[in-house]
Amino acid sequence: MPQAPLHVLWVEPHFPGRLGAVADWLVRRRGYRCLFYCHTADPPEHWPPSMARGLNVSVFNVGGIAREPAAPWTRLLERSLCYAYGCWEVLEQNRPKPIDLIVGRSNGLGSTLHAPVYRPAPVVNFFDYYTHTRQYDLADEARAETPPTYFHWRRSACAIELLDLENCDLAWTPTAWQRDLFPAEYRDDFHVLHDGVDTRLFAPRRPGPRTIQGRTIPEGTRVVTFVGRTLERLRGFDRFWSLANHLLRARSDVICVAVGDPTVRRGLDIDFHQRDYPAHLRALEPPYDPERLWLLGSVPRGVVAEVLAASDLHVAPGRRYPVARSLLEAMASGCVVLAPDSEPFREVITDGQNGLLLDPSDAGAWVALAQRVLDDPAAFRPVGVAATELVRNRYAQDVTLPRLVDTFDQLLNA
């Protein structure tokens, strides 16, 4: 049996990213010692509570084309290898010990590719997404004038994921839909397990006045919410913007609240990468009442929890892309969630039971259903209650991460 506490080396391009919350839970609940290597980090107010209490962060530099915010598709693999090599350089220089396990997030960068200088420490890679040339995410809406180089890039985008699959001891992904995006010959090797939701932080609101960042929500006001790391097309912010304008125009009792960085960070959106997307939407369709459209920007997780606890309707209108953790956090908070009727969302939501699903192309139906929810929130409250129960039973950190601990133990024993 592996000795406790385990010493785990985590590698992800950004901290806390997706794996920071997992490392934090393992430190707080299982006594792990976690060293997190990253290229960039959020400000300290976004860091998890176990920081410097068993979880420590080390930032590594990258050189060459990896420093560029974007790279041409012909140099995509080079950029990824620069990240992997930058990680290896700082590991080779510091040689942190002991290391029982290496856990990395592939994320198109291959950060753990050169990390196993500590063999026999096994490597676990977390995989988000396998890009298809002309399917899913924003490719479903590509126009005739989309440059051919976009599709060349998409065809080669997962080269580093394939390298990581070949060079890890365990492939880990959150959902079956994400696993099934990968080539058939790899699917049986995946460990499918969600990385979990903090149901202590994200929980249904208690009786009393609702507040968001110190602002009290007036009694009788309806709150419609959107949460994303960035306010982008991929997560459907354009659809939320249009819906919000309809609701603000039709009702004087509505406040629409959006959380997220306004700058598009993902290269999947070649039209708006590194641009202020809300500014673009504002120029196309000015908000009907800016005083009732709150764009909070990037905020600490405690504020996100306030927003979701205050929500009467949470809108998650993303494209066919992995379900955001914020959707599950909204469900844990008891929100009535409105989402597209597509494969990734159907794995989580059963329409009419623990959420509401609609054809994403039918904007009129979204407005009509949103109006029904806001007219009578009490009638839809059982949907939010069922959503909370689903997350507590299937997606809570206290459910999923003990299973991850067992998986780590089995891997080390093997």
C-alpha cells in the first residue's frame, strides 16, 4: 500500500486552473503534499485555502514560440513542446523530492511530456477535449469564408494529446462524452470521473435578503445569471446577451448578471481570440438597460457562489463543448438551469427533472421558457431541488475525489 500522505507533483499551464481545486481537496481532506507547477497564476484572492498549508505553487518560464499568445497552426506542436520543455527545465533544476505521483492536464500543451525525470513515479494526464476537424464547438457554425488554415489547425490540434496518451500511465477525463471524442482505440483506457464540485461553497441560498458583491437585490426582483471563465461565443455568451436584452425590454423586475473575463482566451474562436467580446456585442446590440445588466468580470469563487445563490434562472447556452464546471456549481446552488438540448448537456441534465433543455437554434422558445420561469419561480423550484440532489449524489467533491484517491492507490500498487 502507498504510504500516506502522498506527495503529488501537479502540472497545468495555469493555476488554479482545473486541477487546483482537486489538489486543494486532497491536501485538506487526505493530508496530501502537493507541489503545483504552472506557467501563469491567478491573483492570490483566487487561490484555494490550502495554499502554503500543504499546497505550494512554482511558476516556470517558457521560451521560443511558447511565449506568443497565439501561434500559426504550422507551429502548434513546437509551441506545445516548448511548454513541456520549460516545465522540465525547472524540474531538472529544482529536483523536488519525494514525488510519488505526477498529475498533469494535457490541455493541448503536453506539460508532463518530459516531467517523468522521477521515474518510477507514474503519470496521470487529465484530458479535456479532442478537437474534430469539422464538428463540435464553433466548427458547427463555420462560414463559407472561414479560412482553410482554420481547418488545417483543427486537424493537427490534438497531436500533443495523442503524445500524452501514449506517454501516460492513466488517462483521466470528466465525462463519457469527452472520452468518446477520442479515437476508438484509446477509449477503453480512459478513467471517466468528474473532478467534482465544492458543495460546501456552492449550495442553495438561505432565507433572507440576497446580495451580490455588497449590493442587495430588491425584494421581488428576478435574477438571471451567466457564469464562465471568459465571456465568449463558445460558452454561448452571445445567446445570453440576446436573451438578456429580450428580458430587460419585456420586464422591469429583471436583473441580468454575468461573471467572466471579457477577453476571449481560447484559440478555437479565431474571429475573437484576444478581443473584448462584450464590447463587440454592445456595438451590435446595445443593452436595453445597462443599469440592470451587471458584468462583474473575473471574480473570486466566493462571489460566484453569491451570484448563483441569488439566481432565479441560470442560463448556460454553450455550444457542443465539454460542460463547464460552473453549470454543475449552478445546479449545486439550486438554480433552475436552462441549457441546449445537445449531447454534452444531456449527460448531466434530464429535461424537466433537474434542468431545462431547448433547441439552441430556437431563440423564441428560450425567451418564452425564461419568461415562464421568471413568472412563477416557485413552480420550477422542484427542478432546482432535483439538480442539487443530483450534484450532491454524483458530482460533489466528497463523492468523486475519494474515488480518485482509490484510483491513485491502485495505480501506485500496480
